[in-house]
Amino acid sequence: MNKQVKLSDLHIKILPPGADRVLDVLEKNSERIECIDFIIEKVPLLIMGRHGMIVRFFSVNGTQKYSQPAEIAAALIDFFKQDEKLYLFVNLPDLPIPAHVNELIDEIAIKVDLATQFRHHIDEALDARDHNEFLYWSEELKKLEAQDSPTQACGS
């Protein structure tokens, strides 16, 4: 499992309160984080769940545990000053995305693809010095862009 992908995926999860600062620290030190699918004992470990987080470190003085977001962020900053790996276990639900949002994203993607195609045709027309083709594709691009205008979206 790619740890970079896993960390970026946390942005589309329902994070516990205060997790944003902890996530910033994790992203800055992503090369020293190992994402795991099960909890391992006796290793530096951060557990992120829907209702909270806990980080656990081991030392000669025993186990240190932190569960408050500010404490966790500070402890992680100190931890990453050493040359050790942190293990990350994540148990967070995905953000619910309504179907109409996915449909809107699909529509936008189609329009972006069309605009790219129209711009390509415009470039070809310019290269060929074909004035009529240039005017045609320019007009098509204008029509497409007009569909995205705020007044069009509001039904005006």
C-alpha cells in the first residue's frame, strides 16, 4: 500500500476533532510513516479513528501515550526529530458524497475534455492558417464556456 496515497486519502475522510494539525505534521514527515492495516505492539504508533486519536511511544522510561490533538501534534514534532519510523493505523469512514455532486464532477470533466479538444483544433487551425476553421472552433469554445457562466447556472 502506498503511504503517500494513504495520507492524501485522509483529506476525504471524516476526521476526528483537531486532526488537521496532526495531519499537517504527518504530511511533512511522510517519508518516515508506514501505513498499516492492523495494530502492531511495541512500535511507535498513531491510531486515528472517527472519534479520536492516540499516539503511543516506547522509551526506557516506559510507554508514553497522548490522546489530545495538541499533545499529539507536539509529540509527533518531537518524535520526528529522531530517525525512527512511525506506524499509522487509520480507521476512518469516508465523507459521504451525494450523487448529484458526483454527477456535477462528471459533467465538469466532460466540459474540460471538450474545451481541450476545441483548443487543440484552434491550434491546428492556426498552424494551418485556416481562418474558417479557427473561427468555427473559437465559436464552439465560446459556446461551451458560456454554458459555465454564473448567470447560466442560476437559470437566468
